[in-house]
Amino acid sequence: MVIENNNMKKYQILMTIAFLGMLFLSCAKSADDENTNTIIDKPENQKTVANTLVANLPTLIENTDFIVFSIQNNEVREQKRSSYASDDWYNNYLDNLMFQNIKTQETHILTKKKIKIISFERLIDSLTPSLNTTIYQVIDSFPNNEKQEAFTALYLSTNAGRNFTKITKTNEHLKNWKYIPATENIYFTTNDDIDNNRKLNDKDSQSMHSVSTNDFIRNNLLVEELKNLN
């Protein structure tokens, strides 16, 4: 009888320990779940703690004495929870270019303007090794509100980043371009914001142009010819 009582007491003690252990694990799991839900249910915006321009590693511009550093905005954020901001896409583009002469160590920037460089490309022609033109697709005016659009502008410079020149007009959005070596011209089409509302619509038009790679002088093409066709 004493043995049975002792066994019963041991059984009760083990059951109590097991129950307490399960209760502890349940509380711990609930706490983890609560922390997880807090992050999901209460997202916090990113907090910008620094905003600076930084240089990326340079690239040699072939057949020149220059290397070029791309300059880009680098935002260091306190990552509490990722969030979307309507202007985030601008940060994918370059803010400027820095050119350095590898013989003299002299440096200069492409421009002092506030711009975003979507792309840039050096024109190469095996038959004209002296070709000294780099073409840029750039955003140089920024919408005041969501109803306005950011137009892409066409710029040219020398391969060393000198004589940075805007070719398209303020109310023109670059659609496409093509370089034909035999003519030493870049041909490009634009969508033209005729009503100047910074938004392209069916009231606007399209036009054709060329620009010389020698002197960066622009010409409008097929204006009268297209009028006669229409």
C-alpha cells in the first residue's frame, strides 16, 4: 500500500512537471507569434539617416587618357520595415559622372545641373577612329505632381566629358535614336508636348530630327514632307 502511494505521488509530480513544461512552451510560442504579428500588422516606414553622393569604381575610356567614375545617390536607411515611395525609381539612375585624366590626375564633372542619367553610350565607328561623341539619355526636369511626366532628354558630350550639350527641347520626350556613321549624324524621334502640360496625350505629336556628331548642331527633318502627306 505504501509502495502504491509512493508511485502515485511520483506520477503526480511527473504530470505536474510535464504540464508546467507544456505551459512554458505555449507561452514562449505565443510571445514569438506576437512579435511576428507586430511586425506584420504595424509596419513602420524607413527612416533616412544619411543621403550622400558616392562614386562607383572607374571604367577606362578606350583610346583616351581618361577614366570615368559614375556618381550615384547613396541613401543609408534604418530598415524597420520596407515601404514604397513614389520617387524611389529615381535612385536607380546616376546623378553625374566624374572624369579623370590618368596622366595629369586632373578631374572634372560632367555637369553642375541637377540631372538623372538613365544611360550613356560612347559612339564607336571603326572607319572613323577620331569619332569623339558620347550620347546620353537624361532626366533634367522633375514633375511637380503625379499628373505630370518626367521627359527623357538627349544630350551629347565629347568622350572626355566636355561640352555637355542638350539636343532635345524642353517640351520634347526622346523616343528613340540611331547613329549612321556614313552621315556622321544621330537621327532621333521625339514625342512633342504641344499643349505644354507635361503629359503626353493624343493632342501631342511626333517629330524627326538629326544632330551632327561633329558640331552638335540639330536639324528638324521631314517637316514639310510629312505635312504634304497628311
